[in-house]
Amino acid sequence: MTQFGQHPAPAHRIAHISDTHFLGGARPLYGKLATHENLLRAIELLEKSASRPEAIVFTGDLADLAEPDAYRRLRGIVEPAAARIGAQVIWVMGNHDERFQFATEMLDEAGSTEPQDHVYDVNGLRIIAFDSTVPGYHHGDMTDAQLAWLAQELSTPAPHGTLLAMHHPPIPTPLEVMELLELRGQSRLAEVIRGTDVRGILAGHLHYTTHSLFAGVPVSVAAATCYTMDLSAPLHTLSGVDGGQAFNLVHLYEDQIVHSVIPIGEFVETTGFSEAFLRGLESMTPEARLEAFSSKTSTFTVEQVEALGATD
């Protein structure tokens, strides 16, 4: 593919999905949300996408009640698609998950109630699945032993840096009630990751897309695939809605990381460009290409849009 801009192709492409909240027996969440349908649509979008991810990271709340059948159904949808894409699947614990079932059903390991912290190598990019859950509770926290383990892992830089994947994001939320369920001990985590090769933090839990910085590291929270929180609702309420579901694509460059939101759903295309149009651009010199596509008086772009029947 011709390089049109000043940036090279990304070194890594990662898909970031969160909060699937599957129930056993394909039961709808809250009796009305077919959670598997939204995930199927997200996976279909990934398979059609030109951005083929090397890994698909799920940042927790995989199963709403930690039912074994829910975990198995989730794997049954995700893993065959990931194999077709050629992507590694990375599962992360969420507060609705239970460690014993997570270990046995998602990782094929012996059941354990210990924190489910794991390290993955994705072609030189280190992804650390960090368990921020507290058994029996929905808020997040970390033990001293976990932080010591994380510090030890980060003491040796990875060839292409590190992504830290966790459920509870270490950032503020405008939803006041959700503050009760935030990650506690955030300053302790900041001490561990500040100055390391951690390039980004992927998280979920909030059920809406948001971004921030933590200890100088970009934080990206992916909206849930099950339902999302309405941030326009009156204050002091938590309003979950069946809309706005999305997942993220993460592109890592040598010195930058870019997070892009992909809404889940079917939308009517109102304008676009054909493959023939792109091939035409590729055949041009960089100067001619800029004139053809950027100039407001270019007839090349207008003719292609009109050929597709677009009006915009």
C-alpha cells in the first residue's frame, strides 16, 4: 500500500473490546439485551476491517455472573474468528468475573482465587493483563504483591514497549456514583509505571468511551458491547442505555499510540471512494496526489464522488 502521508504504517494493530457481560444459556441481560448479538456484530466488523489486529484484548466483565456456560459461549464466538483473522486473544479479569471460573474456563488453567495477572508477547509488544478486581466487591484495587510483581516485569523493557490492560481505569469519572467503584490506590500504581516502557493503558468498567492521562501514560477506556452509560442523564443517576456500543482499534507507531472508536451497528454509506479511485491516487506523484485530493478545485475527487451517486 502506498504511503500517502508523513507517518509510516503502524508497528502494531490491536483491537480493544470490553464488558461483554454474557449470561449462561444465551439469556438476555436484564431480560432484554441480547449481548451476544452486539459482540457478533463487532467481530464481523473486525473481520471485514482492513486493519487486521494482531491481538484482541478484552478488558473484563466477560460474563455477568461468571457462569461457566457464559464463558464457553464467549470463547466459542471469539476464538474461531480470531483464528481466521490471525489474532491472539487476551482475556482480562473484570469485577463481574470470578477468578476460579476465569482461570478454568478462559485460560484452561487450574482453578485459583489468586490474582489473574499474565504477560503476553505480541510480536515484540508486551501486553500485561493486570487483575484489578477485589473478590466479593465491584470496586478495584491492587495488592502490594501484585504491584511488586508488576514492577519486576517492567524492570526489563520490551522490544516495542508495553500495554497495560486492566478492567478498572485509573482516571476520574463524571458519574458520581461510579466513583464508589473506582480503582483504589491509584497513586501506588502510578509510582510503579511512571518512567517505564508502558505506552498505554487499556481499560473498561465505565461502559462509555473516554480517554485521559495517568502518570504520563495515555489511558483509553472502551465502551461496553452490552450497554452503555448515558452521560447526558440527570446528575446522581446511572442510566444504562441500549445504544452507543463500540469497540476500539489501537494503532501503535514508533513514538505514538492512536485509539479509534468503532461504533457497532449498520449505517448507510452517504459518500465514499472506490478502489479504482485509490489506485488512481497511488499511480500519481506525491505532488499530483496532493493536488488531486486536497485541492478544493480538483475535478478528480468530484468526479469520483459523483460516479458513486453521492451528493455530499
